[in-house]
Amino acid sequence: MWAIFGFLIFMFFKADSHSHLDTNNKPLKAITFDDVVGLEECKESLQEVINYMRDPKRYEDIGARMRRGIIFYGPSGTGKTTLAKATAGEAGVPFFSCNAS
């Protein structure tokens, strides 16, 4: 029984490890602000966060600390996740998605 359980867990993580590849086994293109239409004011507000993620040493030298997180709120389908992915893409850092209710 434990062997079957272990095998199922192995298969679950093995299948998930290729989620960043498309069907041709090429890495997916990072989403950037060029892919997000509108939301110009939001993009401007996120520039400080992007600059910090690109060069944290510059900000840490003057005593700045990274935010604990950023909350995007609004109705469904308004592009919150796309904006978060674009922020990560602009900064060149990985994007991890999680949701809770």
C-alpha cells in the first residue's frame, strides 16, 4: 500500500516538473508589461517593486526592506494574475501562483 502511495506522489511531482515547458519542450516566454493592455497607473506603481527585485543591494544599502507581499484585488477576469505574472517577468524572477479562500 505504501509503495502505491509513494508511486502516486512520485508521478504527481514528476508530471508537475514539466509545467514550465510548452509542447515543443522550449521554455515559455515570460509575460511582460508589453503583454498587458491598459493599467498604465498600476504599471507605474509597480516600477519601484520591479527595480527592487532587479537590484536589491542598492535599496538594502540605504536601509529599505522588501514588502511582505502585494495584493491585487478586483472582480474576476480583470487581469490581476496577468499583471502579477508581468511584474515577475519584468523583474526576471520566477512567478509562483497560489490561491486561497
